[in-house]
Amino acid sequence: MPAIESLLRVMTLRDAEAIVLETGKVPNLRRRGQLEAMAMPAIESAMLDELVKPYVEGKDAELAAGPLMVPITIERTVYVTTIERVASGLKVTARKGTPAKAAATAGPAPVAAAAPQPKIEHEHEHEHEHEARPMVADDARRSRIARVLSPIVAQAVERGASDVFVSTGQPPRARIAGKLETMEAHVDDAELAACVAGTAAHGGGIDLSLDLGSARVRVNAFDHLAGFAIAARIIKERVPALAELGLPAELAQVVDHRDGLVLVCGPTGSGKSTTCASLIDVLDGKRAAHVITIEDPIEYRFQPRRCLIHQRELGAHVPTFFDGLRAALREAPDVIVLGELRDRETLAAALTAAETGHLVFATLHAPNAIGAVDRVIDAFPEAQQRQIRGQLAACLRTIVTQFLLPRTGGGRVAAIELVPVTTAVANIIRKGDLHTLPTAIQSGREAGMIPLERSLAKLLDAGTVSAQAVRKIAADHDLLAALAGKLR
């Protein structure tokens, strides 16, 4: 087995987000946004050259021009690997993910190479930022998917489900209180195939939103090894208030900013989009502003009271987040809402928008404030990172990270980390001293800081969640134990 594949396996076994290999340095694992040195010597230049040789052979000119991205496939897991030249020699950063471009080129062989796409460095990116996203499904396909989903979604709504899944050869399932449960329904495999067949040409699947009478749903239809599948997120009819989501009242203060960047972070399915929608609803009740949203697809439909709100959907109204954001800057908005920060170009445009008098809300896949800052900065080449730290320190206003935990009586409840960007936090970001950020968060109660462990301790002491559930989420178990009476 090639040595680089062994290192990637170690990364997976250690539950790390990424592995960083650089000439003359000890390999590092990135876990929870922090770098951890591995117990091995520094990598010599010849050794790293040998490790990447199969992936850069014949691509010297491309590597000289900028970072080279290649997917490395090990047992159906795709590692998005960026190889670049730095002052010390070579730097290799590998992250776990399955981008559509990589998946399309990865065959049965253990290694597959893709054309260089230097501006894509994150595992959640599904398309090259310069490529227009295909338009959403045609009317015939939409109608067919609606017919398949309608009876299942109606049943799922009655049972309080958040998601519905239909897959070839399997009974339909729904996610209820965070757990998958089988539904009493049947879907004909041939009909499912007719709904989904051909979507692989659309970047790996298609996204759309549907009104099914009983509910509005966000749909992704895709093919897989055993056939075809549809995943549908059930969207509530109205935007829930922050209190209904169990979020602290202090969070509402983020809409008082007149400009800057507000990041809403967390893992997939943690309710980031819903929290963004709730914040815009709060803003709508406070002041008149022109709000432009760019969503994938549109979920909640706002009923404006004081604001003028224009909602735009990827595929239907704009081809990419970057194109939508670039267009929005010519449409005189006060507030811009981005469904997701996916690539370097969109990140750069969002920072510029936040610096030039706009209030920008955006979601980002990150485990905490440190991970969010690290991910934004790491999206850019090393030569630009000092500049980006300065930009981010100047325009970042708040980082919200949230998790959903199973409620002891059924259902789920949110726990959050709230980090207002004070002068002290801005200095930490500017200097790159992210290892000191947890201390600033813990000691910044008067500035409105809410450590994740404080949220978890509050839920635990109220009997809302179990100790086992909070231990899985908490990063600092010592702090959690000090704050939660039920752990002592």
C-alpha cells in the first residue's frame, strides 16, 4: 500500500478533519479546528516528493501555476487532496469528502486523477465555481417526484419527521427525533428509477423544492451503487422564532449590525439554514432593509413585514453562489444571505461585501469558532493568508455554532456556541493565535460569549438531554464538568 494511503487511513481512524504534510515538518492532523502533531519525524523533501509522485507526474507546469487538486480513492472513500509548492518545498493537505468531480473520475482503481481545479479546496464543494449549475428538474420530473413523495411525506408530517428517504429495494424511511424509522408505505422501484435516472449528469444529482400540499420539502435526487434514491427535508410552513428553536435571546442582537459577516456554523443537519431564516425574521420585525437571499434551494418563504426581501434559488435564478453574490452587489442590498460558503471565490466575494457596508449572513460547515476561522483562511493560498486574516478580523461580527441533541422526552434540542467578535477576538484572528480563542470565549461572558459547554451544561442540568449526549458534543470535558452540576 502506498505510504500516503496509509497516512490517509490514520487520519480516518483518528477521526480527523484533515492531514497536512509539509517538507521539513512533522505531519499534522487537524481535529476540531486545531492542528495536532503526529508521533513521527519531520518529512524529508525526497520522501514527500516520492509520496506525491503518482499524482503529479506529467503535471509540473500545472503545479507551478498553482495548487493542484487530485482525489485519492480508498475503499470508496474519496480524499480531496491539494498539492502545492511552498517556500519549504511541497505542502499536501487532504480532507475527507466526495465531490462530484472527483467521484466522476474515480473508477475501480485505487487512485484517480482529475483536471487541476486550484480554486476548490473544500470537501463540500460540488462544482467548479466558474461553471453554471444546471437548472432544476423539468416540470415532468418534478411532477413525478411529487407523486412519489406526497403520501410518504403526509405520513411523515403526522409523525413529526424532519426528513424522508426513498431508496431502491428499501422501504421508505423518515428521520423522527433524530432516528431513522421505517414508514408504512411502498414505492415502486421502476417509478423511482424514472424519477431519478439521468440526474448524474447534473453534478451527481438534482436539487429542487416542492409544495406537496401537506408540506414543503427540499429534495435531492441521486443515483447510487444499488439503484436510485431521494432525500427530502421537510420545511415548516412558517419561519420559527428563536425561542421556538431553543436558542438564547442574545442571539437576536446579531441583526443589529449594520455591516460585516455573521457565520452560522455546525455539521450537516444541525439547523443552520433554519437559524439564518429566524434571524432574518427578527430583522424583518426590527427595521426596513433590502434583503437578498441566495439559497440552494429556497426553503422558507418569507412574508415580509418591514423589509423588502428577494429570494433567489441556485439553478432557477442564479447559476452559482458566487454569481448570485456578484449580482446582488449590483442590486443595492442592505443584507445578503448566502445558503453556504463553498469555495474560495465566494468566500472572497463575501468578505468584500462585508467590508463595503453590507451585512452578510452565511452558513459554513465547521465544528466551532476556531474551525470556522481556520476553514476560511485555509481556503486561500499560503501567500494570501495574512491578508485574509486581516480582512476577516476587520469584518467578522459573530460566529454561531450549533448542534442538535436528542431530547430526553423525544425530539431534538439545540446547543450553541456564540462568539461575538470583540477587539480581543479580532486581534487573535489577525495574529493567527487561534489556540488562545477558547480561553477568550470562556472568559468573555460580559462581552456576550457563550461557550458550547455552557449551553450543554444548561441543558444537562435542566434534564433536557443526557450526559452521554453532551459528552459526544463537548470539546472541553473539564469545563463541561465544572459547569454542569449533574456531572459532579
